[in-house]
Amino acid sequence: MVRPYAMKGQKRKKREERYDKEEDEVEEQSLERAKKPLVAETKTETEMPTKTSGKEEEKDDEEEELEEQAHVMVGIPITPSDSKTKKPGVTFVLERASLEVAKVGKSYQILNSDDHANFLRKNNKNPADYRPDIVYQALLSILDSPVNKAGRLRAVYVKTDKGVLFEVKPHVRIPRTYKRFSGIMLQLLQKLSISAVGKREKLLRVIKNPVTQYLPVNSRKIGFSYSSEKLVKMNKYVAAVSDDVDLVFVVGAMAHGKIDCDYIDDFIAISGYPLSAAWCISRICEALADKWDVL
């Protein structure tokens, strides 16, 4: 019975000796790294054999990626489109969008008339003016249209009622539920940009005003309002525009009121009845699809 215990004791000594050797090697490597420049330090960390060094390495890499890259929002994938086309395209500008951030209780939220009616009344604000769902429906109409899938959509610019301007790339896939969309808008206004999943490309980003510096040079800028005296049929109006000219459509994304932009070339109405922003955009996209033979 004595012999097995002696063998176990020898094994433990061997393990302790090996562990001590590994600790000595780690201490020696750490002293050498302290004397070497930062470039050499990254190489020695990758060569360390211990498991704890690998975990620390991954944490450092994640922190560096978070600092270098924009905030990555899960649920913002990239949709395929024929973006390589060099044919004339269309750009949408959504003006006066209701996207205002406020601290309600212990958290920051995008204000809306359904969930924050009491909060808005206490702050002497009209709940009917806070309609972020209008922007949500308008973006869905633009990004889900065949015109966008055919690669004819150049960009989408959204300007909030507070004057914040941000860009939405054409290949963004907007979430299907308003709750997730509201969370994305909240993070966009706080982080100033949201990148694609696993990539550095910024799909949504806050940019500097004015929006005119981002619009195509050879373009016709068209505004929409029910109060305009120029009532036109959208199909005929778009067909009359030259094929060499890019089109810029400016649509109001608010519940009430009228857009007031000094850069618009023409101000038209496409119906004798007031239309929502989403329905107005759907008529525009249908007319463009007929003009460019997009099925």
C-alpha cells in the first residue's frame, strides 16, 4: 500500500515543477515584453501557451474593434441589389421626421404619441406631433420597392424635426417590427452610426447639414405637398423628365404641416386628397418602375 502513494507523490512533484517552469517562463516573457516596443508586444502575446492569455487577448481585440468600428446593431443585415448599374437613379429626402430622444423614467426612448402621451402633455407638448411610425413606414416603402432592388436607389436622407440629418444606405434591411426600428433609431442618434453585422461599412450614419452637398449635381429636386396648386399625374410627370437626369424627391415625414425647403426646383401634388408619406412614395416608385421598365 506504500508504493502507490509514493508514486502519486512523485507525480505531484513533477506537475508542480512543470507548473513552476511555466510560471517562470511567463514572468520572463513579461519582462522581455516590457523592454520591447508595442509592435513586438503583440507578437509575444500571441505566442503565449497559457489559456488565460488567449482570453485576455480576445478581450483586448474586442475593445479595440469597438473603438475603431461603429456600433454594430444585430438585425441590420445587407440585402442584395443590383448596385453596379450606372444608369440614372433616384434619391429620397424625408423632411421633418419625428425622431426625438428623451429620458422617460430611467431609460432613454424615442418619443411617440401612443406610449408617451402623458409624458408629452406634462411637458406642454402635443402628442399628435410625435409620430416616428411615419418615418418607419416611409423607409419600408422605399427600401422594399423594386426600384431599390434594381439598383436605381442612390441614397435616402432623413432630417429630423430638430435638424439632425442622417443617411440610410440603399442595401439596409429595416426591421419588420416598429419596436426594433425604434431601438435602432435610438442607438443611431446616440452612437451617431450603425454598421453592418461583422463589417465596417456604416449603413446608417449621422452627417452634417445641409443635405444639398450630398445630392447629385445633375439632378431635378421635386417636393410634394397636398397644398400645391400644380396637380399632376405621376406617371406622365416622371416620363417627361430626361433620362440623363437624376431625380431627387423630397417628402414630408410628419403628421401635419408642410415642408419648407429652399433647394426644391418644383413643388407638385400627385392627388386631390391628402396622402400619407408611405402612399406618396409608393406612387413615386411605381411611376419610376414604369419609366425604367423595372418589373
